[in-house]
Amino acid sequence: MAIDAFLRGVAVLLAVMAMLAIVETLLPLSRKREWRRRHLLPNLQMAAVTLGLNFAFNAGAVLITGWLASRGFGVLAGAALPPLPTLAIDRCTCCRRCGECIASTTRIRSWT
């Protein structure tokens, strides 16, 4: 997934969350105005912390996975599978600049 696709997904998610918050503000299920006012800031802080940690952990996982894959670490790197099952298991990650497949193509070329 490219960064622009990721950022579009994040923008859509945040827009949907904002729309739902507006709908809930305009049409509340219960009339607890004072309670909602007291809990607004802590709820927004928890949402920001959750989104921030989610982004940080996912970015870290992607970076570590890419680093390990570049060093040939992992189950598929040492497995002697034919090309078709390898493609089914390990989806191809394409580079947008050059258009070549990074992960799967190198494994397939080594078996042909």
C-alpha cells in the first residue's frame, strides 16, 4: 500500500468519525448535556492516543517486516514452494516508481 492510499484511508476514516460525532451531537440518544460536556475532552484525548499508537505500531511493523524481508528472513524466504502457491500466500508488493515487483518476483525468478 502506498502512502497516498494510506492517507486517503485515514482521511475517510476521520471524516466518517466526524460525521458520526456531528449526528450524535445534533440527535443525541439521551439528554446528558453536563455529563457529555465533562467527558468531551477526555474522550477526544483517548481517541487521539488510540489513533497515534495505532499509526506508530503499524508503521513500526511495516518497517520491521520490510527490513526482515530484505534480508531473506521469514517462512517464505526459505520455503521451496512453486511460484503459484507463493503468489497466493505472499501478495506481490509493487514499487510505484519502477513498476517492478519487489517481494515475489525475486523469489519466482530464482525457481525458474
